[in-house]
Amino acid sequence: MNIGEVAKMAELPIKTIRYYEEIGLIKPKRSTNGYRIFRESDVHKLTFLGRARSLGFSIEDCRALLQLYENATRSSADVKKIAQEHLACIEAKIKELQAMRSTLSHLIEACSGDDRPNCPILSDLATLS
Amino acid sequence: MNIGEVAKMAELPIKTIRYYEEIGLIKPKRSTNGYRIFRESDVHKLTFLGRARSLGFSIEDCRALLQLYENATRSSADVKKIAQEHLACIEAKIKELQAMRSTLSHLIEACSGDDRPNCPILSDLATLS
DNA sequence: TCTAAAGTCTCCACCAACCGGAGGGTCAAG
DNA sequence: CTTGACCCTCCGGTTGGTGGAGACTTTAGA
């Protein structure tokens, strides 16, 4: 398969696939004309990567997960550990964003939003937290 | 004031302050020896920037907010608009992260996390969403 | 007065995770 | 035989900085 077909199957941009090759996540063969040739297993890996990325795993996490995926003698504990650590990161980010949302929505509520210059949002920003 | 002192007052890294000058957010004067000289107003601006960044505003938002901050004839409506748009971004991100959290925590629950290879997390990742 | 430490300067490279475009080769259809 | 759809590599840009090299200045202490 050529890259275009694979891109459709794995639902990934062509550029991303080339990038994943560049950083060693996949290793497609080459045809004599220089075109990449993908096997079924490459499509599986790309699908896997796309899904993992959509769950927010970093590329390095993906690399580790992919190795476990391909390793028949893995321990599910290793997978779970990566997932748990990532979940903790996600929860931390959610908390951070919720704090921002809270502050911001209070400020927005307090702001009249008319054509006068007086603005509690700017007043707050000018204050050291 | 020199940059070190300002960095302490505004609670920002020196590198960040130099970067903010580079992108035109602040314009400190220079001493004959080449050192940057900061006025009170620069410290105010930097404090403002630090606080705005901590609320997640992008640099370009910060630039716009700073201009409004310095413009005595601004309309609070303009400020509010920027803040509301940013709030919408934050809320979208929270939703996205919550969806990830939901999926991920279910997968983690389903994974035994022992030394056997069987793993619902990997099975899920291998499936097109 | 000399020296060492601390502070400052510029410039360059790097991080994540790609995206866009230039400039060129290849392939299939009409 | 040409046209258009693919494909290739390489380079630069994105966001918001951070780290370090190498050089200069200032300050404090002996």
C-alpha cells in the first residue's frame, strides 16, 4: 500500500505518517521508485498510534505502548502503569483548567462589558496573584 | 532597575522577561553598559503579563489585553470579549480532557495489571475509534 | 588594588508534534 | 503525450519559552 491509502485507513494525515517514520515509530519498506510501502501491520500500528494520541498519550508513551503491544510476553501491569501516570497528568490538567475557568468566569461576570473603560478583569490582571 | 530585581518583583524568570522584550511586549531602555533599565511601569506590565499567562491567555491575547490596559479610553466590552472567547477555549479543553479521563479510567479499571500479557487497554488502542 | 563571584549581554540551539510549501520525480487515464 | 493525482525530500514555521556558550561589567572582600 502507498501512503495515501494508509492515511485513509488509519485516519491520519500523510504528513503525520511520514513524521512517525522519521522518529522511528514505524519502518515501512521502500519501493524501487522511492515510495513507501506499508504492510497490514503498519496500518495496525498507525491505527494504534492515532488512538493513543487521541487519548493524549505523548509520543514517547506511544513508543513504549507500541513496544508492549508488539511484545507477546508483556505484563499488563506495565501497560497499566503508563496509563495510570497519564491519567494523573490529565487530572492535574483538568484541575488547572478548572481553576482558570473559575477565576475567569467570576471576572467576566463582574465586568459590565459596556463602552466605559472601568474593568475588573484588567484590575485583577494588574495584581500579583 | 536591572533585570534581576525586576524578575523577583514580577515573579518571572529573567529569560522570560528578555523574551517578552524580544517579541515587543515591553520596551525597557538601555544603560550605557548595555544593561536593560526597567521602570515601575515595566514591572506593572510584567506583573500583568504573568497573571494573564497564568490564566492561560495566549501571548497574542496578552498583547491585546496589555494595549487595552494601557488605553484609558478603552471599552470594557473589548476586554470582556477576549476573556469570554478564552473561557470558551478553556471549557472546550476541559471537555476534551474529561472525555479522555473517562475512557482512560474505564480502561484502567478493566486491566488486571498483573504479569500476564492480556490487556484491555492495548486491545482498545488497537481499535479504530 | 586585585581578584573572584555574581550579574548581565547576545546568539544559537532545542523542546512537542507536527503543518505548509517549494521544487521535483512518478504513475495512470484519456 | 499530456494532464492531474500521487509521491518524494528538504526547509521553515508554529507556541512559549529554556539552556548553554562565550564575553563583558559590576560589586564585594582580602
